[in-house]
Amino acid sequence: AEYMGIQDPDERWSKTEECKEKTFNPIFGYEKTHKIRVDENVLKLFKTGRIILQVWGNLLDDSQPTVVEEVDPQLEAELADKRKMASELERQIEEKRRLLAALL
């Protein structure tokens, strides 16, 4: 593998098994300890730069069935409460607009 001038012929690109589900939160169960040879140039990059990990992926075609994400009941209840509050605030604003229009 090579990145930003760091070459390590002993380290190959890593690849996970294909995730069959269409989800924004895929679970791969992937673990690996990566090793690179560190010379003065690499050490300088680590000291003065940053480490960048690249994650690549391929989208599955749309002919496969879509997996529906589980809905958190607590979050749904909180969202329903917020919608009720927003609706009540909109009602109050409209009422105040009518009062203001009547005064003008």
C-alpha cells in the first residue's frame, strides 16, 4: 500500500465482506491492526501532519430490497411532543397576528 509517499509493500489494502443490507449504519465486525514501516520521513509526517484513514465503498444496485432502520420509540415520542409544541406555538402566533391586525 502507498499513501502520501509512505510505501509499505508488506501492508496490503484491507477489504471487508460485502454488507448485504441497505443501511446508513452497516455492521461489518471488521478488526485489524495495521502496521507500517516508520522511517525518518514517516516519523516527520506523523509529528507534523495528521493520520488520514480512507474508507471506500460501493453502493448496491436499487434492485435489492431496502432494509428499514429500526425506529427508537422514545425518540418518536419526543418528536411527537415537539410537533405538538410547534403546532401550539404556530396557533399562538397566528392569534397574536390577528390581534395586532385588529389594533392597526
